[in-house]
Amino acid sequence: MSLHHGLSPMHAGKDRLMRTNRIRGLRAAQLAFASASAGAAFCFAACSADTGPTAEDMGEQDQNLAVCSYAVTTNAYEGAPEYWGTIKIKNTGASALKKPTVAFDVPGGVTCDHHEPGWTHTQAGSRCTYSRTSNVSIARNASFTLNFSTDSVSSFTPSRIELRDTSCSSGGSTTGGAGSTTGTGGASTTGGGSTTGTGGGSTTGTGGGSTTGGGSTTGGAGSGGSGVVWQTASLTEFESYPDPGSEECIEYNGCTWAGQFAALDGKQPESWVRENNIAAVHSKDFERYKLKTLRLRKNGKEIDVKVYDMCSDSDCSGCCTRNAQPSGYLIDIEKYTAQRFGVSASGQVEWRCLDCN
């Protein structure tokens, strides 16, 4: 769908020019990076000119960039009248970042059309890639912020975010979501809004197949391992067999879809629900993570869960997209799974996919 649907070419061009000038005026002095550990920003905009990448730069990017270990802590794009995107990334690798490149997906038909001083950007289809044009130093456990703009009047959450840098030692792909748009769920949706924390969502249903239950473990691997990518998601809880008359039953359609899960056929008994580690993700990410195993980590505890279900905005008036902020990802775990995890099913949780390609 055209961004300026219903406008004449002249008005559309004028609108685009006004927006571009507004962005330049408001953002020209802003910083693209911020150091979390130092609590101060680098003076990229004031101290260096945006000369664009040289041939040497592009050759280095093509040949030497490896996927880094990182966590996405902020991920959002605000449409009209701001036209402004923010992705904040924490360096969880062993080395300082020198010349980071950040790639992400935008909704179909959307064009990335602005980069801050010190950056350049390219786009192939729905994937935008932003690259530093000069060296920086982002220490381990420090964060930086990438700001960008697009021609989309609608807000959205960028997906499949990937960080690469010459300093990163080895591969390991990120586990970003597949879909690039937020909002409305999939086909039928099943039980489970949130009962703990900030919401959660409903899930959908169809039947057979199983995984393991099992408790959570304490400790867990460090976040800086080579090629190991931990991302951040909002953690919520749902109940597959809610009590009649409860909020879960009435507000989130839990009783309608009791024991039903989008990745399975039929209805699972409560005994099966009790014995398995069950998770739902936002409907936009469901096809990518359907029946995949996610490792969750919070407060020194870990648990492996399988994605049997999805959270659909149509079941809870947009709660799934709201609850996915600020990271853009939502992991909604079933009540019995949450009990085994042994942590509050609210706030943020670190996660990675164990069997994604």
C-alpha cells in the first residue's frame, strides 16, 4: 500500500520533503551511539563528518564481519509525525566493538531513508543495513543506540535484528523474529492471556506431539561466549486451564481454548500441560519459532521451553504487541512451566533459540 495513499504526486512529494527537512532539523545534532557504562555519548555528529563508506570499508565489511554476541534492549519505530526508529543494543561479547553493522527487517513496502552522521545505510528488499563509517569503541557490556528513519506513517517493531563487527570472533546467528509487522494475530487463537505481570496473550489451537517438562536450572552459561546470542523479551504467563469466571477465562478467552495450542492438533489434557514446558510467542514470530526450543534465563535460573502457541492481538485488544515492548519480543509461558522456572513471570527475560537454523 502506498504511504501517501489518496494524495496527489505534488502533495505527496511536498509531504515527503517537509518530513525530510523536519528530520534533518530535529536530528542533525543528535548522537547515534551512547555508552551505557560511561553514561555519556560519543560525539559522532559533532566530531566527525559523514563521508560515507570507502571501497576499503566495504571490502572489510564483506570479508571480515562476523555475527556478534549481543542483547537488544530497545526496539521500536514511531510513525507520523515522528518517523523515528530506535534500536538499543548491548555488547555481550568478549571484545569491544570497533565498526558495528546493524541489519534489521522492516514491513514490506517500507523504505529506510535516513541515517545519522557517522553512519551509512543500504536496503535490499525489506532488510535495512546500517554501517559505521568510522571506528568507535563499544566496550563489553556497554550499549549503543542506532537511530533511523523510514517513510512509514505507521509504527512498527523492526525484526530479525543482527549485529556484525570485525572484532567478533565467530558466527552464530541471531534469533530475531520473522515477521516485520506488529499486531493482529493469526488464524484461530487459544487460551491464555496473562495472569502475571503485564499481560500475555491468548494462544491458539490444534494438537499432538510433545516435549519434556523438567525443572529449571540455576547458574547458566555466561552471556559473552563466542557465537552465543542472548536476546531480551518481555516475560508473561498464561493459564491453559483457567478457572471458570476468572479474568483469564473471560478477558483472554482461556476457557474457550483450554488445552489447545496452535502448533498441535486436538486438545491436550491438563496432565500433559502440567508435564511439558510450554511457551507462546507473538503471532508475528510464530512461524519462525513454531516447535522450536528456547532457553530462558532470569535471576540466575534457566529453563528450556518449546513454542507450542502464539499470542494474538485479536484475542486481547492488542495486549501482545503492547507487552512485547520495549524489545519487540514476547515470551508467554504456561502456569505450570512458570512454576518450574521459579522466577516472576514479568519484566524482561533473556532468551536464545537452541535449534534454529
